[in-house]
Amino acid sequence: MSAMVKGGIVVVISGHGSNLQALIDASVRGEITAPIRAVISNKADAFGLERARLANIPALSLNVKDYADRAQFDQALADCIAEFEPSLVVLAGYMRILSAEFVQRFSGKMLNIHPSLLPKYPGLNTHQRAIEQGDSHAGTSVHFVTEELDGGPVLMQLMVAIEDGETEARLKAKVQKLEHALYPTVVQWCLEGRFTLQGNHAYLDGQRLEAPLIPLYDSHLA
Ligand code: GRF
């Protein structure tokens, strides 16, 4: 591989890539100041790869079937990411559980976005679960990735009200809008070294973060 300037972002996806698009758009607007060096998917047909190509970002895929087990696949994925020497690895709809070795390799420099107000509803079907529980609010969380699934320290969240008669599809659309507003900010703050991870705790500007930041979000401004 040709000589590469250090730093930048690698985005890891599995699918549609609307969060990736939000990151690309923020980068074009100059709101994310490090380049997106590559987008890597475990699915060759992920639409997010097309988004990357349209933005002239290297788009790569690794097929799980080419590897004997999770450990080998994760090692190959980690090696592929590391070739780009990113300062930040951004999971954006990556739908596989990560091995402990993978997580440790990028500890403190890997983010994930999750469609619930963590610690509520780790895992799948978050919107349906929030509606069924009668919650007043749903939202999205950005967290450092640790070995616990969706369990790393949460940095920022955005919330939206669950209305009477809310459907899963409508809530998903509302939360995705929040995600696109939230992720670029957190990514940039990590790049600036404002958010850091020490042990299992997150810090903002050197102060231990006792709870996630929850900025007020006005959907009319989005
Ligand atoms: C997002 O809702 C994110 O929270 C979750 O997966 C979804 C990915 O959507 N981790 P997209 O591929 O970015 O459109």
C-alpha cells in the first residue's frame, strides 16, 4: 500500500449506510476535520459501499465465508482497518458481534451508534421494545466500544418523544434523524481528543463523564 498520512477515520458498516452518509456530508461541510480513509463492510452488497464510492472513498468488503471462524474473520477485518492507520474506527450499522481481541486492538478509538437510550435495550428490535414497554421517550446513543455488547460508556444521546399510536417504522425514522444529527458531532469531538476512554470510563475535556450528555434536540432545526 502506498505511503499514507496518519490519522483519519475508517467506517465499518453492514448495510444501508445512512449514518455513513451523515458522516460523509459532515466531512464535506468541514464539520468533521479528518478524512474518511475507507469504508469496510462484511456485506459486498451493502448500499453504504456505493455511498462511499460516490464520495471517492475506498470501499472494501470482507466475506465471512472466506474465514474459518469469527476469530479469523475479525483478525482480517482488524488488519484491513489497521492498514489505513485510523485515529478513529466508527461502527455505523455494523451488525456482527465483535471478538474481544478486535475490541482490545482499537480500545479507546472505536465508537458505535445504537438506536436506543442505553442502557435500555441493547441488542435488536429496540424501537418495538420501547413502544411495548410504554416508554415516553426513545432515542439514540453513541458509545465507546468495549467488550460488553452495546455496553461501553455512553458519550452523548438524543431523545425524541414516543407519541400515542407510535409505529415501529415511524419511530425508527425519527430516531435515525437524530442519529444523523448526533454521530458527526461525537466523531469530531473524539478526533479533537475531547472524549477519551480510560479504563471503563469516558472523559470529556479531562473530566470524568458521570452521565451521557443529552443536548436538547429541536427536530424543526434538522
Ligand atoms: C442505525 O440505526 C444504528 O443505530 C444501528 O444500525 C443502524 C444503521 O443504519 N447500529 P444505517 O446503515 O446507518 O442506515
